[in-house]
Amino acid sequence: MEYNEKPAMTLLPRRFCLLLLSLCLLLSGPSLATEPALRIAAASDLAPCISELNAGFVNQGGGQVSVTIGASGNFFAQIRNGAPFDVFLSADTSYPRALADAGLADPSSLYVYAYGQLVLWSADPNLGLAAGLRLLAEPAVRKVAIANPDVAPYGKAAKAALQHAGLWQQLQPKLIYGENIAQTMQFIESGNAQAGLVSAASVGSGRRPGWTVPADSYPPIEQGAIVTARGRSHPQAGRYLQFLRSDQARAILAKYGFTLPPGRR
């Protein structure tokens, strides 16, 4: 009787190939075994430039990024209550520092990535912004928009600037508050407020120029970046903060009206 071992010979390679294919799938690149997207909580004043920053990060080899825009104070409360953010880009340093003090962020990762600038702005070309903050007391300005000082660093800066000018109490009947700087800008653009105090980044290059509020009339708007406790385990979190120190990221921030701390790698 003839012994034919052909079936056994064909079965063994097939099993081996299936095993090898499974191993290749496990070891293959990000397209097949994708790490979770880096989740970033970003202050509203970064809204005009965050997409460009993220594109630069990806182009330099960074992974997928998911961004939520909002008020720094609200993000502080959300992260404290367990919101799953890996990186917090605040419009000040007090909120990320408070998270670090509470053990909810990595204190060694905290640094100032930019300084915000406060500007007076109006969509009405008939309002002379060159008058400075005195403009806000004029009858033609019925409502003045600022960000909520309780949760938004630009709101705190606006309050300080108005107090410095001796206008805070006088303007109380006129003030309306945005939850963040983006909503504050919407109030002015829609005409719900005739003028307001917003960020230089919000005004941008496509709108009427604003009047820059003297920097010595309010505390510095130090924008702080930090890796959260959750983000410590994400391989891209530290890389993103390192990217913000790069010449490319700094050039983007400067283009959108931020001033920069001395370069550091």
C-alpha cells in the first residue's frame, strides 16, 4: 500500500501561515493596533490656532489628537471630577498647578507655553477704539462683554484692567459675561454687546484691529500646559508638550497674537 503524506505536509504550512498572519496583525503599525487618541482640554483663546498646532504635531510624527475647547476653570472642575483628558492647556497656571497639588496632574510637566494679550474690540467701525477703556463708559456702548472672571483667566484680567482704570463699578449695569473668551467674542460680533475685552488671538488678522490693553494694568496671563494623572500613561502626552516648545509651535502661537517665554527645549 502506498503511503501518501501529502495532506499532512499541506496542513502544517497552512496552520503556520495562519499563526504568522495573526502575529503580524498584532505587531503591525498604528493602522492596525492604534493607540487611543490624545485627549486635550484647551482654553478657548487657543481655538483659532489649535488645529494648526495639532497638524504640526501630527506632521512631526505625533499620534491622533482629540481636542475639547472651553473655559479653563470649567476644565479644572471636570478633570478634578474624573474627566478623561491627557493634556490640559490652560489660559493660566493656577488651575493646572491646583490639579498638580491635588495629585491629579504631573507637577514636573507644568510650564508656561505662552502669554495672552488682552485687547479692547468692537465690530462697530464707528466706535473709536483709540479712546481705550474710556470708550466703554460712553452712551453709545450699551453693553460690554467680558469673560466670566470666576472661570476664565481673560475674565479675571478684564476685571483687573477695568478696576485699574477706575471703571469696574461704573460699568456694572453694562457688563455681560461669556462662559469663555470664544462666547465673549460672539456677543460682540453679534451686536449683543457693542464692545468688550477679549484675547488678541480671538481678534486675529481677519477682523478689525483691536486696541491693546496696557499689560501693566492686569496680572500676566500665563498660559500653563500640564500632563494630567491620566495622561502619564499616554505615550503622546509628553511629546505634545515638547512639541509646544518647538520653533514651529512657537511661530504658530506668535502668529495668533500670543507673546512667548524664552525658548527652552
